[in-house]
Amino acid sequence: MMHARYAAQQNAAANPREIELRAFRYVNGLLAGATDTPGRVAALHKTHRLWSLLIADLAQPGNALPPDLKGRLLSLGLWAQKEADARMGDASSLEPLLALHRDMIAGLEAQRPAAAAPPTFVAGAA
């Protein structure tokens, strides 16, 4: 219960890109740590769910991304969903999904605003 409240408070204070970054990192952690069938299925289910949410957001009329970028992201999302579904039924590598998510993480991180430089203090200045 407390964890859910903490997560809700964190998400309320975060911008959408930060939430997306956390989601991709979380899902990639699940995929990388999936060592048994139940863990693999759970990780792939979360992957499919993440992309379902992203696809739904991309399809909203109010989504401000440029149309060409939306189209490319929709294509990636549909591929990721099909890949997740296919990997639930076999033991093939999850690396293609992991690589896609690493690329998404890198792209989202590149959009972060530059951190403000820490203030400099001059000795003897008042």
C-alpha cells in the first residue's frame, strides 16, 4: 500500500518523458532477469502492455509529436507487441526487444533538458 502511494507521488511529480524512461528501464530489467518460464511470460506481458499504452497515446488526436515520428513509433510498437507475443511461445532470445528498449531509453535521455550548472562560489565574495 505504501509503495503504491510512493509510486503515485513520484509519477505525479515527473514529466511524461521521465515516466516513459522508468517504464522502459523497468520492463528491460524484467526481460533481462527472466530466467524461468513464468518470469519470461510476465516480462513479455509487461512489455506488451507498455507498448499498448504507448500506442494508445500516440493514436490520440492531441498527441503533439510530428506525424512522421508518430508513424515510426507506432510501427515499432506494433513490432514489439508481435515480438513479445511470439517470444511467449518459444525460447528465442529476448535481445531484439531489449535492444529496442535500450534505443528508446537513449532517445528519451537525449531529450532531457541539460542540467543547470551548479552555482559557483567565489571565495571572499559577499
